[in-house]
Amino acid sequence: MRISEVRKASPDEWDAAAAASPHATFFHTRQWSEVWERYEPDRWTPAAVTATFSDGRSAVLPLTEGRARLGRTTTVSSPAGTYGGWIAKEPLEEIHAQSMVEMMLSRFRNLDWRLNPFDPTLSGLDLSGAEPDFTQVLDLTTGIDALFRTWSKGCRSSTRKALEAGIEFRMATTERDWRNYFEAYTESLERWGDKASSRYEWSLFSALRQLESPSIRLWVAEVDGSLAAGALCFYTSRHIVYWHGAATPAFTHLSPTNGLLYTVIRDGSDRGYGVFDFNPSGGHEGVVAFKKSFRPTRLSCDVVRRRSVISRAVAVSHQIQQSLRPGR
């Protein structure tokens, strides 16, 4: 199987593939790429391509180009280290996947690609140079009652405490809700310090809110009108992913995050979604342990990073400059 043509994907092609593919997540959508363009317009540009195979089938490869130091360009399969890879309106086989991998590795000199844990065509491919990582997921088709019975004793106890504490669990509806959530997040950043995996400005959350998309839902837990916890989740036809969360220390004793996640999971199960995805944990063992208390299944989502010789040299030079800064 060979790829006969690679060209820029039209917005309609991208949208149609994301809507039809049973393995697509929100991170594969045009919306996700364009949010980052709005957030950092001088850095990110949507750049999806369509690959046509010799058997007439085709696939869209969501891509976002990022500009970095000295004009170097890095292509990310999905921004912020999220799931990437191809999506298609019609079923693809492992032989198509192998052709896509070869094309990606030959065409893009600087590439970041987190493998999609829900794409079965990846299972037989040799990507031995990828950095190992994983996500944790729940099968929502079993129903909330069956899921709850499998959770750890501590998780069940904390969830019951939250549900009986008079906390209000709901979806955010106003800009004030989103700003309250962002304030809780910035307070969390101050507590985490250098241990934080990422740092986002208000403008990113504002861009997400302004889309007014049913695929983007901020859930909040409130105590007497004050935000106790929040969970920013993204939705596709069968997949819910818990991308971002924050909590207020003053209400930790009430376990609001447990109650909030129970509410999101129950809502997703009731609405017919298939998977609740806790998302990778950035190497934070405490976060992994918390998610593990929900008894999820662990799925691999390794990361492929490809760098040109020039890019590696620039990176080394930058590290040396940083190490020579005063105070280090």
C-alpha cells in the first residue's frame, strides 16, 4: 500500500473525518487546533493534510504547526501533547497505518505525536523509539452503578461524602463561572510551583468558552456559591476526556472532585457515551494514584518525537545558556 497524494485538507474534509471516525477524540478536531491558533496566533497554525492511498481510500492527518526559537518549525499532531494521528471516514487497516507512519516520519523533520490509544490499527506497528506513556479510562457502557461498585473503598467513601455534603454540581453557564474556575487554577499553580506540567493564561479558557460548543463542557462543584472544584471535559460521539481540573483547598475535606467526577461519569453513561478518559497524568504519581482509585483500564498512548540535527543542536545550545544564567 502506498500513498499516492498528500495535500492540504479542507476544513470540510477535516470536519467530516472527525465526525465519522469511530476513533476520533476532540483533540483530532479542527476546533482544538483553531483554539490554539486563537490563544497564541503568533505561534500556532492549523495545517492538516489529506493523504490518498493507492486503493482509493483517504485519511485526514490533523496537524498544527508551531514556530519556535530561531524560526524553527515544529509540527504537532495535536497541540498540548494530546492524542494525534490520522482519522478517516472509512475504515482503515494496519497496512494503511504503516503507510501513514512512513509518510509522517519522512515528511516532518520536527514532529511531536502522541499515539491515539483508541486506534486499533496502531497495535501491530513498530514504534519502538516512542516515549512510553499511558492514560486511564472507564467503560461507561457498564452503567454508573456497576462502575461505582468497582471503585476503591476510599473512593466510594469520598464520593458519598461529597454527594451528601450539599454541594451543587452543574455545568458552567456564565463567564463568571469560567473566571472562578481560572482563579482556582491559578491558585493551584502557586501551590504546585515548578511541579506544574503546564501553565495556561486566561485567554485559552476564554477562547474555549467563546466557542459555545457542546463538545466543550466545564463542570463545577459549588459550596454556598463558591467554587470548590472544576473539571473541563471535551466530548465527541462516544468519548469524554477529562482534560483539565482545579480545586479550592478550603473545601478539600468535602472531596468535591470525587463528587464532581461521579456526576460527569454518571451523566456520560446516562447519555450513551462509551468511554470516560482520565487523560495522561504528566508523570505525577499522586494524580495517577487518585485516578486509579476509580479502577480504570490502563491504555498506552506513547509519544513519538522526531527532531532534525539542527533542532537538536538548538535545543542543546538553549539548555547550556539556561544553565549559565545567574542564580543557577
